[in-house]
Amino acid sequence: MSNRVLDISLTVNGERLQTRVDARKTLVDFLREDLALTGSHIGCEHGVCGACTVRVNGEIVRGCLMLAVQCDGGSVETIEGLSDSGEVADLQAAFEQRNALQCGYCTPGMLATAQDLLKRGDVPSRDEIREHLSGNYCRCTGYHAIVDAVEAVAHARAGAKK
Amino acid sequence: MKPAPFAYAKVRTLKEAVALLAKHKDDARLLAGGQSLIATLNMRLSAPELLIDINGIKGLDGIAKKGKFVEIGALARHAQVEHSDIVARHAPLIALAMPHIGHPAIRNRGTFGGSIAFADPAAELPACLLALGGEIDIAGPKGKRKVKADAFFKGLFETALRPQEMVTAIRVPAADKNTRVGFAELARRHGDYAIVGLAASARAGGKGLVDVRLAFFGVGATPVRAKNAEAALASSNIDTAVAALDLAPHDDVQATARVKKHLAGVLLRRVAEQLMEPRP
Amino acid sequence: MKITQDSPPVLTALDRPNSYIGRSVPRPNLQRLTHGRGQYVSDVNLPRMAHVAYVRSPHAHARIVKIVTTAAKKAPGVTAVVTGAELAQVMTPWVGVLTHLKGLKSAPQAPIAVERACWQGEAVCAVVARTRAEAEDACELVNVSYEALPAVTDPETALDAKTPVIHPALGDNLCFERKLDAGAVDKAFAEADTVVEATFRFGRHTGVTTEPRAVVADWNEGEQRLTVYHGTQAPHMMQNLFAKHLGIAEHQVRVLTKDVGGSFGIKVHTYADEMATVALSKLLKRPVKFVADRIESFVTDIHARDHRIKGKIGVSKDGTITAFEIDDLTGIGPYSVYPRTSGIEANQIVNLTGGPYRCPNYRAQTRVVFQNKNVMCQYRAVGHPIAVAVTEGLVELAAAKIGIDPLELRRRNLVPDDAYPTQSAAGLKFELLSHHEALAHLDSMMNYAGLRSEQKKLRGKGIYRGIGFASFIEVTNPSAAFYGVGGARITSMDGATVKLDAQGAIIVHTGVTEQGQGAEAVVAQCVASSFGIPLGKVRVVTGDTDNTPYGGGTWASRAAGIGGEAAWQAGKALRANVVAVAASILQAKPEDLDIRNGVVIDKETGTERLPLDELARVAYFRPDTLPPGFQAELMATRHYVPRAWPFAFTNGIQASYLEVDTDTGFVKLLKHWCVEDCGTIINPQLVDEQIRGGVVQGIGAALFEHCLYDERGQLLNGNMADYLVPMAAEMPDIECGHVVSPTADSELGAKGAGEAGTAGAPGSVMNAINDALRPLGAQPLTDMPFTPDKILRALGKV
């Protein structure tokens, strides 16, 4: 019943997998090392910087604060999946247009978190955007262009709905 | 850093969890939200032999109004509590505290019971529980018991939980039209652990307040009730309450004891104003 | 929320049809990053690759008595356990000195400590294993016996007779000192109507690059070649250093940098653990990967900015600044970092203090002392944030004391815009700056008068807002004066090779590198403009010592000014070559042809004559159809190095508007402005974004960031929860404006812009806080970071 190595089944970006993994391996290490999905990044391994933010069962989580084995029976979505499905295409375009990314290391986590905010459907204020992104560390941009990009997409989505 | 090796077991029932805890004792740790535990494992500050994943235990994540109480299951996620109508309406103090806990991704996994059991002295929920005079349901090898909040937080990361026991639910009195709550915390950055915080509840009574409970956090090894200040506030004397603040914080990386004491006074004034306001 | 406008086109020698100079085009290749398909060094995996983890000294200073590795060697997955003594067989130690910093001295530093650990966190043993986790498991089994030694942890007493000398062979703990005395300072102070003195302190910082340092070293024993995947800003410099210390030739080394998750100067230095990783690969004859985790990063990434400066300013009644004086003391680590040295930051402070002002009387001294703490070296805006904060802090303290508006005091003293070329009291040569135009622009951009009246109104209600400024000069486009003259094999030159491919697109190989600032984009824009092709048809290759011209990489804000100029010239040269081919094909005169939008055209009429893909087809596949004796040359290489000026100085001015909660000591940043003159702007959006990112790093300095050490040399807050970096919720919106004073030292006229934000932000925030609290009689705050604790103490509330 208890083991250091376990067999797990899970869906990652829509693809069903069965694999064996060390109990101690975090979700983000599993994604990066076992599945070569290196779009999720490691910045601190203490849950503070947000670079490892991915979606598990539809909710954003810190990939460094979950174990891969906890995802047995669950579904994981990484930036590669969010990207290929087109779900964050407008956010990506806005980020690119406004240079809301420089080195790009925080960007996958930033996009996942921004999408989490915009999924709600309303148009958040700049302060609300800053608050929602307050757990995603960026050293390059100073955040201003990121807030601009998220705000622009929020308006565009709201406009498109009318 | 990567965690030291450990074994992992996912349990489906409370009984299984308690049995494994009893068997492995100090070599096992419960994995609920994991937002504190896995960070400590990643830094190798802790190296248990076994992690007992309790996330699969059904029935421990409910949020319900039960008569004059609001009961929150230990496995209720912070995000669930944050967005709960029942909490918003019947446990408004907790609703005020939730947005301050970490960040959205943390709140999607972190659990109410985990926060209570971990008892970080700078955390919001233990103080809320103390301010509301709540009660904690516990299960262990010797069966079930309840502990009042006033008796639960004993020392630095130390609670009334005996070895191999676990929190199963938390209960707080439901708010009514005379309930008054107030919450404020000071953190350098949104979502950080507070330098100082205050969770307060009271009841409107006659001209002033009765049953004032002021629970400060970030000022000691546990959340602390400032009882002298509570008495003064009951007579609506804010200045006396601030002067009577009976807190003895220590210096830490964030702030000195003197600064914490001063900030506690500032928060008391701000929260006192909130307490004076009638419920919307 | 609007996207940065393109700059209005300026008619100059740059006037090219469809020019990208001055256009805010999005960077090409960003999709790779937004799709999560970049390749950072931490993503690189090679066959047979092993991982290294380092056992690190828990002591700030200790003799390594014994290292027992038997248990570790037997641990699961372990390939090797290697001590400093064993690694010394493979790699030689280094010394971080340069001859132009006279008297600078340092002791040899080994890749893994031998005999003695000199700071908490220094590597004392390497464990190489199949996975990082297994390497860490085995690290716990390495048994190191230490004999703790007294640690030197206070710069103020580091040179005292009774303080132990860290490296006895050096004689004392002095790394470097410098004195400068210009004009007649004592006389000026004696005659000044007002003299203001203040002691400024700057907390130690660390870069906290989002991607930690990473290196994958691959020594191929069969090929006798070393390939290193390295998140470095200067691949050619590292190529030289790896070769030198392994005792092989440069051409046996290839350094590749792909995507880099942030650098800011942190990744331009030589790190013992990275050098050790390279040495381990050679020793073990297989690829070895090292990724610093965040906890390691805090104790090994270079620190910076740990200074105490006693500053003094003299002013006359009419507001003329008559003298500046500084006495700087900085405590670095136990070694001067290699190869750029840990004396540069202090040297810059001496050079730059007082720089924007025409004040001939200036005296400065600096002492750089060794300590048993993490090493210190150049980090974004090297020395500028400190020199600017001291200068601008003194200026505003003086303004307050004599009762002159701080902007007005600056107007009376900034070097006039028509005074150039000129030289500062410290001997810095300025080609062309625009302090006054920038100030005027800022004044109107921020509606200064409006903010002052809002401030006054709110003070009446007990709300304390402050406005603070910082004028600054900034070093960019360095010539050999920065490093080369000191004997470092760090080039100030850069090159670009451009090639027309067989389908008529352009490939550019450049020696500058990309860490997110947009060097690739800037180079592409330069080539696209000077050659005459749509940006979408230009691909840039960078970060590969095998496949780019020898270059300096990206640092000191040189990529646009130097890398861009080389690219511009190469594009021009290729255009001439391609036009020659076109003339030959079309039987026309080269001087009658040009290239626009990817097509060869008739220069006078604009008529399209020959598309480039057709030209390429003929040149590559049908040279038999070209006139005899004609050889098509569809590649061109040009280099550029600044020669006329040691540095291309830029200038700017920043303003901070904030509110201090006088009950809690918390500061709320309301808005920030920066007007920057970086010469010709190649991509206005990229410049603005560099400024914004730089400003926030500077805000981190002013309010949040501080590496806290105890007296035993233990870092107390080396994690992301306790070392506070700026996050989105506390940062203001940042508005940017521009003035353009091109340099004549290049055809593009572009200077650099990467560091200006960081240079001016700390000083302007400090000045704003003091402005806010002045009416309350608070002691001026000059000890960064300005925590609530310090603000409450200044207000007398604790």
C-alpha cells in the first residue's frame, strides 16, 4: 500500500499516460524530466515565485508544491497544452505585442494565472489584475506591460461577448 | 532542492489515516494541501519516512451551516472557503481573511484544516478561530474529541493535537445581526505572512460592544488574545485599549518587537472602527 | 495602456526607405517563449548526462580538516565524489585583478575550496550522480570536518589591526582603494553658505534571476572538445576562461547560450561552481549539469551594492553647488570576482558622483575590503544606483535646507545642454547630454505643479505624499577603457555577419547575446533597415562561439549601440554586394540600384527590378549566367568598436510620487516617471520596457531588498519568503519619455538604455520619502531599504 515508487495514470494536456514515478518527485519535475514538457519552469521550489504554475483538474496550482503521485487519476494542463489548444492565444498575442515578456521564464506561469483571472468573465481593474498576479515574480518587465496586456485582453473578450 | 526519499500512501478513509499514523508515529506526516509541507520537504527541513495523502477522504471538505454554527471540513480548500456564500453570509470574519492567504494558486490547494493544524504564528486562520471562539474536531487512535480554540494553540507550531491525531472539522458560531467583525493585517507584499495582524469579533450590546475577542497574529508563538485591550474596547475606549495592549512580541527578520507592538496598536484602531460598524 | 508609439522619424544618414529604426515592432521569436517552447540551459539534456550537487560550507570561515567520502560514493546513483584537491588536477585557480585598478589585489580562488572555506555557501565537495535528487542524497553522506575560524564581517573594522587577515599573503583585508581630488574642495566648503552632510547606507542585494544559474558542460574525450551550454552574457569571454583554466586552446571550446531566464549582470561573472562543473565534465569524460537551486543562489550568485558612504555637499545662497565629497566603504566577499574584479563598483561610484552637475570641486575616496560573506561584483547599473542616490540625496537635502525647489536647484546646476563636449570633475568625458531638456520634459509629463498643489492640499488632511527626483548619467557602449586596458580578455568590439540565403532571406550572426532585453530584435531591425528587407525575413543567430563573430556579448548596455552598429554596417555592406550582383544580372549600374522591401529597385524611380529570391537563385544556382570575372559575394561581416569616447554616456531624470502611511511606516508608490536620452532609439517599446524593468529593480533596492548577515557571516534571509523582491501588487505604473541626443561615434548614433531605470529609481524614491516626511520634522532617511521600521523610527513613533 505504501511505496517509494508508484504507478500512476493521468492525463497531461489531453494525453493519457501510465507511468512509474518516485513518490518524492514534484509535479513540475515530473513534467520537465519525465515528459520533457519544459515549458513549466522552476524558480524557487518553495511556492513563492509562481514560475511553475500549471493547471491540475482545472485549477491553477504550484507545480513545485504538488507531488506527481498526487495527480494519479487527475488531469494536468501545462503551457504547451494551453498553447496548442488556443485557449490563451489572445493573451499570448497581447504579451508579444506589448513586450509583456522579456526573458520569458515567468511567462508560462504568468499566462496560466492571467487566464485564471480572465476565465471569470468580468473586466478586472488594474489593481485587481496586479493582485491576482501578485504571486508571480517577474524580474524583467516591472509588471506594467503585463498589466496592460491582461487589461487589453479582458476588454477585448468582454467586447467580443456583446 | 529535492526532497529526501519517502514512501507515499493514499488513504480513502479517516480510519485508514489514523491507523497509519498510529503505526508509523513520528515517521509519518499527513499530506493535505501540501503548501507548507512540500516546501519544507523541498528544503530538506523535514525528512519523514512516509507521507499519508488524505486528500481522497470523502466527506471532510464540506462547508455547511449547522444550526447556530458554521462547520468547515478540514479538507475544504482555501479557494472553496473564499468563494463560499455560506462563509460570506454566516462567517464574515473568515471571509475577510481569506484573500490575504497566499495567492490564488496556493489557495486552490491549501486547506482550512491544514492551516489550523500547522498553526503558523503569522497565519490568518488560527487567529480568526481564536477571535470567533471556534472549536476544532479531532480524530485519533483513541477516538474523536473536540477542543476549543482558546485551548488549541499551545506554542510555536504546537497545538493540542496529540501524536497520531488529525483535525477533521472546524466549527465557528454563525454570525447574526448583532455580530461585529473586523480584520486587518500588515504585510510588506500582498500575500506575504503578516508582520502583524488582527482578527476581531464582538457583539453589539447596548451602547457599546460585548464579547470582544481580539486575536493578534504575528506577535508571538501563537495567535494571542489581547484580553486587557478587549475589556477596554468593550467600554468603547479606543485609546485605553491601545494603551492596554498586552502583547510581548519578539524581534524577527521582518520587524523588531517595538515596531510590532506599535503596529498592533495601529491595527487595533483600524479594526475597532470596523467593529463599531453595523452589519451591512 | 497604449502601446509605445514609434519614434517620429528623424531625417539623418539613417534615412532608409521602410526603415525599422525608431519603430516599436514586436520582437520576433517571442512565440517560442509564450508557447513554453524556449530552450533555457536548465532545459538542456544530453545523453549520459550526470548531475552535480555541491556540499557547501555552513561556516563563514573555516579550515577544512578532513573530507570523508566513502559513504557518499556508495550511495545509489552516484558517479563520483570529488574534492577541491582532486579537481585541482584538472583546473587551475584564478585571481580577479586588473591592472588599471591600481593596487587592486586578491587571492587565488579555486573551483572547489581547498584547505579553507571562506564564505558560508562556498562549495567544498562535489557529488555527481544520475539525478540531482540522488546527488543531494549523497551530499548528506559526505562527512566534512571543519575547524571554524574567526570571520571578518564588519567592513568598518575590516582594516583594524586586531581584525584577522583573511589572506595572510596579501598582508591586510584591503582589496582596492582609490582617491580623487579635483579642484579646491576645502576652500569651496569653507566658502559655502550651507554645507549638508549625510551618511548613506545601501543594503547588500542579490539579483534573483527567475531562472537560476545553470550550466551543462560536455567534454568529448574523443573529439578533445568542450561544449558548454551556459546562461552567460559573454560566451566568448567564457570560452577563453574555460580554455585557459583547463589548459586547452580556445578553439577546443564552444560556448552556447540559448534562452536565458534573466541575467542583469549576475550571469556575466565567473562562478566557482560553474567552473567546477566544467572541470568535472573533463575529469569524468561525460556531460555534467549544474542548476543552482534558489537556496544555493542566495549564497553564491554575486551580491552587490553593500556600501556605506559619507557624503557632503556645499551650496551657496543663490543655489550654486560648490563642492561634493564622498568617503565610500564597501565590504565585498573574500575574493575579488574574476575576471571583471570587485573593484569596479566602487570605482564607478568615485567616477560618477556629482556627474550631472557643473561643479569643479570634487573629492572622493573609496576602500574596498574583504569579508567572509558571499562574493560581490557588477550587477545592473553597477555603482550608478549608489552614486546617483548619494548625489541626488545631497542635492535635495541641500535644496530643502536653503529653501529652493529641488527641480529649480537642479536647473541652476545641471551642465547646460549647449556645453558639450565637456568633462566632469572626475574626468569623465561627455559627448552630448540633455539634462535640461530632459528635466523640462519630465516637469510637463508629470505635471509637477499639479502634483505639488495636490500634495499641499492632502497634507492639510494629514495625508503625506512625497515627490522625489533623481538626475543621472549612465555609462553605456564601453570602449576598451572599461576592461581591456586592465589586461582582461574581454572585448569591447562586436561583429555581425549577414548572409543572403538561397531564398532571398537574411541570416544575421551576431556577437551580442540575448537575455530578454531584445538584443536579437534590435540587431534584426538594424539589418532589415540598412539592407532593405521586411523584418519577418531576418533571422538572428546569437550565443554560439562557433557560429558568431567574436564579440563581447551583452553587458554595460552595449548590445544596441555596439552590436546594433556592427549589424547596421554589415547590412549596408551586404546591400552593396547584393546590388553589385543585381547590377551584373540586370546589366545596370550599381549606383542606380537599391534594395527596398526585399526587392532590388531602380533608385530614382522606385521601379521594382528584381526580387531577392530570384537574385539568390541566379547567384547560387546559375552563376554560369553571370559575366566572366564576376564573383557574387552574398555574405558580409563588419565589426564595430567605439573609439572616440571611452563610454557613450546617456542621461535622464526620474521622479517618484508616493504616499507614506505615517502610522504604519508603509510606503505606497503612486506613480513613477523616467525621461531618458539614449541617443537614437532603435525600438522605443523595448527601451521603455528596459526602463520599467530597471525602475522596479531600483524600487526593490529602495524599499525591499536586503541580504541580512549576522556577525558570524550567516545569511539570515536567503529564501524567497524572507528576501523581498518587488511583486506586482506594490509596483506603480511607470511612464517613460525620451529625448534624443545621438552619438557621432557611430552611424546609428544609438547609446544604451538597459540600466538607466535602475540607476535613478532608488534615489528618486528616497527623495520622495524624505519629501513626504519633511513637514513632520522627520530625520532624513538615507539607509536603504526604507522599511516601515526605519520610517517609524525617523518619525519618532518607535
